[in-house]
Amino acid sequence: MLEESSNECFQTENNSLNKSLDGRYKTLFEQVNAAAFLTTLEGKILEANLKSCELLDYNLEEMMQKSLKDIFPQKTDWSQLIEEISSKGGLNFEDENIKKDGTIFPAEISTSLFIMDKKPVMLVLIWDITERKKAEKQLKESEEKYQGLFESTTDGMLVLDARGSILDVNKKAQDLLGLNKENLIGKNFLGMGILTPKSLSIVVDQFQELLSKKISTSHETEIITKDEKTLFVELSSFFLVKKENEIDNFVLVIRDISDRKQTEIKLAREHELLQTLMDSIPDSIYFKDTENKFIMVNKAKAANSNVKPEDMIGKTDFDFLSEEEAKKAYNDDKEIMDTGTFIVNKIEKLTNVDGSFRWVSVTKIPRFDRNGNIIGTMGISRDVTEWKKLEEMHKEEK
């Protein structure tokens, strides 16, 4: 009898509810793009739309026998939830729901409390947000990778908006500039005094080239740190883009090349000193690569071939000596590179392309790199033509 009475009561509620849901409201209830339920405050389902059946894999008859407690996780504190809904008149939140086969999926849930036929009921809308959660997870992972790369790079990096205001800065940039993040975020990088007039012009030109030609370029210049120290740096920039290649922000990359620049200056000075020394010596001095091409010669060597030093670079003895003598020099160089042996004070007769000849004392040695590999030859030859003539005259007198 109790069961019959309960069914009759339930049927009466449904009949009353169906009358309340007649017409356009019934249509709206069915067409809403969410699983929709009308329930009692205890969660008993009074009405469900077809979308709810599709989402939870129940048929309508099965669904009408369920309660929200059957599709909400067991951990849900139902009394607390109803109390909050009652006090606020509704609630929007994210949770998990359970399908008929026990599958759990993330859901967005919207609840609204109102009176129908003088009784409090809830309108509950549920959306499956599995794909959104996947996208959020991918975005979070992508952001974590970006942040990891951003912070672990050995270059200073600043993210700037279109006006040059600093939106983000990594640790390396803070170290280079001698400023912490709080002193940089929100400041206009172009007006902080970090850039010299030359480097400011470079940055502005880079941004304009990015905007007009979509070309990223790099330039060497100088910046000024907080303690007014000048740093040699390489500046480059690129865009951060949104979907459909919409430009978001600029990224300015600052690479400290002070050590490299000092090395280059030192090498340039050493090269200048070496060249000065070589050009001050009357003997012919030259350096060759593994293909027997001249890579450096002094003025005396070039003068003996009636050319300028730069005219010999990249050329071989075959461009300045007779075929026979050039071949002989080539064979000597090859043997030196193959065996690592030296040639010391070897007397040779050289015939220039204009037919003139001279006698020279030749010394050749192999060139090594820092790992001990032979990378060419170097030599020095002294003109001994006058000595050779005197020797010939002395022989004739005898």
C-alpha cells in the first residue's frame, strides 16, 4: 500500500509538473544544449530532457527513477551543497558526474532554485567539459614548457607589448641588467636608460622590420646596466603570435657577448701586431691552408710576385710561379702535411711569371690546430740571389 501511495504521489507531482511545463517552456527545457533536470531539494528527479539521457547513457524511464545523488560523486556533501544553493538561490560550479556504466567525466553544473506549484524545485543544467579540460591541460602543459624554456635559456629575454612596456622577464635578463622583476614589470623598456642611442635605434628598427617584413634580425651593440657598466650584447627579436597568426607581443632577446667581444678585440690586436711584424721583415712570410691556398702573406712576399698582399689570398703558387716550380712547391707542402716533417734552409731557384728569377733559402713547417691536427703549412723564404751570384763568381775565379 505504501509503494502504491508513493507511486501515486510521484505521478501526481509529475502530472502537476507537466502542466507547469506545457508550451514554450517545455520546448525550451528539451532544446537547451545541456543535460537538464528539474529536481526536488533532495535531488529526486522530477523531469529530465533527452540530452540528459544521451549524456548519462540512461533511457528516459531509467532516468526518472534516479536522483542527482546517483550521478554526483559519492564524496559530494549533499546537505552542504543544498544549503549553499538555498542561501544563494543558485550555484555554478565544476565537479564530476557518473554515467550509467560508472564512467566519470568532468562537468560544469548550474543550479537555480525557484518555486513551482508552491513547492521549491531546482533546475539543474550539466555540460560535459571533457574536451575543455583536455584543452586546458594542454594549455597548462604548453605554458609550463614555455616558462621552463623561458627561465632556463642562457639568454636574457623580455616580453614587451606594442608600446615597449615589459610584460615578463626571465632571470637571466634580470642578472644582465642588474634589476629584479619588480623593478622591470610594467616599465617601458625603451625609456629606462638601458639602451644607448645606437641600441635604441636598433631595437626600434627590429620591431619595424618584424611588423612590415616579418623578418627577425640580430645586431651587435651595447647596453647600460644598473651600475652603469657597458655590456656588449647581441640583440634579436621575434613575435609571440595568437591563433591565425595574430600578433600578440614582442620578445627581445639579449645575449651577453662581452667575453666574445673581448676575445675578438684581443685577436684583432694580436693579428695587427703579427701583421706589423711580418710587414717589417724583409723576408717573404706566408701561411697556407690544407689546399695550399695562401691565407696570409706579408708585403715582401707579395712584392716578390709584383702584387698586393690581398691579391694573393685564396690563390696558390700556380698563380705566381712557373708550372714546374709550382709543382715542386706543391709536392713539398704535401709531404710536410702528410708526414709532419720540416724543410729548413733549402736553396731553390724561383722563376716568376714575367720570366725573372731569383734564388731563395726556404724554410717550411706544418701548421697545427689546438688539437694537434695539421691544418696547413707556413714558410719563410729569404732572397739569397746576391749571395748565389757571389758564390758563382767565386767558383769561376777558381
